[in-house]
Amino acid sequence: MPELTSSSTMLGLVAVLAYLLGSIPFGIVITRAMGLGDLRQIGSGNIGATNVLRTGNKRAALATLLLDAAKGGVAVALARWLVGPDAAQVAALFAFLGHLFPVWLGFRGGKGVATFLGTLLVLDWRVGLAACATWAVTAAITRISSLSALVAAALATVWILVFHQGQMLFLIMLLTILIYLKHWANLERIKAGTEPKIGQKKT
């Protein structure tokens, strides 16, 4: 973690605002706006881009992916610009928690992969690009979105060390643990060989 130089009041305000931004369920907003139905009743019921893709609308899935990533990145960028590097990490954590546990949906949100990658890209673009590339390569080989996310999250810690960003280590390890907990059912299906592939409708 970076040195905490900002006041506790300011960091608390950053946490609240980042959480509220992160909790915007863009997948639900987009699918409803495009007349695709209630995303929570489609496929896995998850609010992320992978499940939006199961509607068959690639534009909706891409928009969800970009907006879910952007809300994490914007929270970090604004906190860093307006407050400082300590606030940027607080914003990263709470925007991520907002996506996972949004107050608007009874604290039942997404799995956080796009938001995770968005925060990484703004915290350190080299680490973020390396993590995105890890996801892309794994997805190209396996065609399994959840496995790609798990590999990208796990290797993010390695990229942090490669690029000498040790002040991010605790934060990224915490986010990685949360991603693995949210993907526990996916891990079970991966082991059983029943995890759906990208674009495949979950039965």
C-alpha cells in the first residue's frame, strides 16, 4: 500500500463515491435499454459482459464490458487526480466492491473481472495491459471466459512484481482472492468439464 497521506474523512468520501460508481449495474441497464429482457433471468443470471453475450447481442456485451471496466478506471483516475495515490487504491477497492455487492441489487452483483482490469489499467497501464493480454491469450486457447479471468487475476501479482509496483501488491492480492471466491462455482464446473464456452448459452 502507498503511504496514507490523505485525511480519513477524504478517504472515506472517496470510498463511498467509488462504491456508488462501481455499483451501477451496466449489464442490466444496457440489456433493458436494448429490449433484451432482464439479464438476471438469462443464462447464469450474472450481470457481467459474458452473460450479456448469451443474449446473442455482441454490441450489448461489448458496451457492458467497456462500461464495467470504465467505472473502475474512472474511479481510480478521479481519486488520484483530486486526492492522491492513496485515494486511488481506496477507490479501486471500493469500486470493485460496488460491482460485486451493489446496494441496488440486494448486494448480489457481478464477478468483477472487467472492473478489475479497468482499475489495473489506470493504476499502472503496463500491469493492466499484461493482465488483459493474459486474459485474451487464455481465452483464445480455452474459449472459457471464467478460466481466462482466473488466470489473468492470478498472474496480475506476477506482473506487479515484474514492473516493480510493489505498493499495489496487497490491493491486487485482495481483489484476486475476491475474484476466486466469486468464481467458486465456475471452478467446480471447470474441474468437472461442464463450464460453458464463450458465447455458449448456459443450460
